[in-house]
Amino acid sequence: MSAPAGGTRRRGRPPRTESAGTRDRILTAAREEFSERGYEKTSVRGIAKAAGVDPALVHHYFGTKEQVFEAAIEVAFAPVLGASATVADGPPDGAGERLTRFFFGLWENPATRTPLLAIVRSAFDNETAAAVFRRLVAAQLLRRVAAQLEQPDAELRTELAAAQLVGCAVLRYVIKAEPLASADPEQLVARLAPVVQGHLTGP
Amino acid sequence: MSAPAGGTRRRGRPPRTESAGTRDRILTAAREEFSERGYEKTSVRGIAKAAGVDPALVHHYFGTKEQVFEAAIEVAFAPVLGASATVADGPPDGAGERLTRFFFGLWENPATRTPLLAIVRSAFDNETAAAVFRRLVAAQLLRRVAAQLEQPDAELRTELAAAQLVGCAVLRYVIKAEPLASADPEQLVARLAPVVQGHLTGP
């Protein structure tokens, strides 16, 4: 996805030395726009404006709006996918606590909460965004956790465990239902880790 | 919210005998529009078009878009709130299964799934809709269940139980993550009822 090495320089294309910085700035702006507005209401024009660049430059680096979305989410999720291996590793009877702690660590950190909200909001209002969610979160993250389990129904177990955490995120961070929205994160980990563990390895 | 009894008949106002049918038709159209598009992208004009009436008539019966939304959701949720009393009644050790079965009963029935999707989608893309969700679902439905519990942290317990079910609905009906999306509802009730019960009355 970097700028092509040769060819005729078109109008609006940046000097190559600026490319990395500009590309990152567009991705950051894209994450913020998708997070605030959802997939449908975000436009390439709006992303370009927030990044302070010409819309043609956004198309040049990423292509369509769907491709900008996928790139923004993929970059944001790279550390998550790396860390998911750490969660999946280790003794199986600690997987519930590791997954729960990891999950709240992401959501309680404003830097990762923004792209997570972008995915969640967008997945709700658009089938394209839902497909990206399925591909990145369901297929990659959850399948890695499931691969560590010996149970024959490991994928369904992992999804039901994820459902507990996803529902908690929806009610706490999106809907802001009380008392859940103000509960201490450590209290939530203490309550939810055994539930997640039960889904993963229980009878 | 019925048509005023007297006063000058304005252009576009229907004969009074048509009022109930027209009002219901607008509400049905509103539920479908909010469900398909979410709160933000739904317009009074679009609702009017779907119902085959003039937009002025929608304003006449309901007022603002927020008020149309609240009326559409409230009518859809009236049977839910009635039934929630039934869920909350009965022996506490069966509350988990009653709540879980009731929840999947709503989501598996296309007639109730539509307004539920409308609430969920809309609550995600708009703070006004999230407030309606908090008021109707969190404050009314969950508080009724919590009121039946003796535990001092009954409201947090009820929300964590709801989180398990809400997350399952998100992954199954909105994101359509497999294998959860195709799982047999009875299998899901069998797995989730003990989890919900544990949240409500467990240690």
C-alpha cells in the first residue's frame, strides 16, 4: 500500500519522502471519523479534511472507502492480534482471566478504545463493516483462542465467552448503563473472568 | 397522542375515523425505517413515504423524529415490559432460564426482532437513541428483574446477566459470526441459562 516507485507524477501526489507521515495522518483521521460517525456517515472527503490533505490523496493511498476502513482497523488491531497469542498461550485454566483482563485493558485505554468503538459502531450500521469485523475479530482473534482449546465445540465456546465481554462493552461503553458504566474495572474482571473461563473449559 | 378533538381542519389532516389506522401505519413504517437505517439516517420524510402519508402528518401525530422513535420503540416494547414481570416472578433459581428463554423467544420471532434491531442499531449511532434505550430497557426491564433479587448488588448482577445475552444477540443477529449465528436456540438456552442464573443469584 506504499506509493508506487515510478511512473508519471500526477497532480496532488506528494513527494515520496512525505509518504509515511501523510499515510499515518490519513489513517489516524480515518479511525477518528469512523469512530465518531460510523461507517455509513463517514466520507473520504471528511477523512481528507480531518487529515488536512486532498481527497485524491486518500484514494491514492487506500482506494475505496471500504479499503480505508479496513486499513484503519487493521493497523489498530495489529497489536491486539499480536497480544491475542499471549492470551491464548499459558495454562488453560488461566485463559478466562487473561482474556478478560486483556479485553478491559483495551477498552479502558483511550488509544485503543477509539478504534474499537469505530469497529463496533460501524459493524452495526453497515454490512461491509460487519464483514470486516467478522474477518478480523471473529476469524482471527477468536479462532486463535479457540485453537488452544481441546473441546470439540471450541469455536462456539469462544464465541459465547466473547459474547459476555462484547455485551459488557456495549452496555458499559456505548449505552453507558448504570451501575455498570461506573463499576471498577478490577471488580468486573473478578466477576467475569470465571464466567469466561466456564465458557472456554467448563463442562 | 391522538388527533385533537376540535379546531380548524388543516390541509393534509385526515378524517378522524382514519386516525387509528394511519397512526399505526406510521408507527410500523417508523420501526422498519429505524431498523433498516438506524436512527441517524432515518428521516421523518422517509417514514412518511414508507407509510404512504404526507410528512406533515407524521409531525402532527408524533412531533419530532426523536418522539416518533420513542413512540415506535415504546409500542414495540409494551408486550416485553408486560412479560418481564412474568420473568421476574416465580422461583429465583429458575430466573436464569426464564430470562434466557424469554430473550431468545423475542429474537427468534421476526415480529419482535425488527424493533429490537431498530433499538440496537440506533442506540449505537446516536446519543438520543442510546438515552431511549437506557430509559426503556435498562431502567424499566432490568430494574424489574433486579427488584426481585435479594442481593445488595442486584442491579450490577442483572446488567452483567443482560451483557451475556446482549453480546450473544450482537454476535448472532447483527455480526452473524459463525458458528454462533447458526447454533440451535435450544442449545444456546441450555448453555446460557446457567450463566445468567450465576450472575443473578450466584456467590
